[in-house]
Amino acid sequence: MGQTPIAFKQGTSFGASCVYTPETGGPTDLTGVTIASAVRDAGYNYYPLVVTTTSPTTFTLIYPFSTLNWVLGTGYFDIQFSFGEGDSSIFYTQSIQLQVLPSITGVYGGNTMVYG
């Protein structure tokens, strides 16, 4: 895909703050647009994200559960924009690579791990 993966530690909270930048001829903001997003990990497990529009041009993506069981390796996520009100257009962002790395220190399976 020609992009640098985003490194992400297994067990870390997953979320993103996003800014919509309109393309020439595109909608000026996200009013009336339905946004959806999900992560697919290296094991092909599907994790839908909670999308919250915070202004006409900004939104957040949050996975509200533990990521401790996300499969290590390269996963992907993208964002889908669906238009309503007579316009049935749907478009997607580029797929974003997410490199899920193991947690070394911290909580694992509900127990605090101590290394040393």
C-alpha cells in the first residue's frame, strides 16, 4: 500500500480524532452524512468503532472495549461516508495500516505483569 503503518500496542485504548477536509466539488461539511468505521486485525476479526460527530467538520472514532485480544500483526481500518437525502453516494478513505504490537509491561488478562 506504500504507507507507514501506525504502530499500536495490544491492550491500549483505541481512538482517533478526525477532521473532514472537503475536496473540490464535495460536501462542505458532514451535515446529513452517516459515518462508519471498523478495524480488521491480522486474524481477520472485525471490531466496529463508535463514531461521534463533534462539529460539522470533526468526529471521533472509539473502540469502547479492550484491545487485549486483537491479533498481533498488520490490521487495517478505514472510514465510510454515506450520504442521504436523495444522494445514495458512499465513499471510503484509504485503508490505513495498523501494526498491532505486543504489550510488554502492564495489564494482561486482568493481572498486572511484573518483569525483571
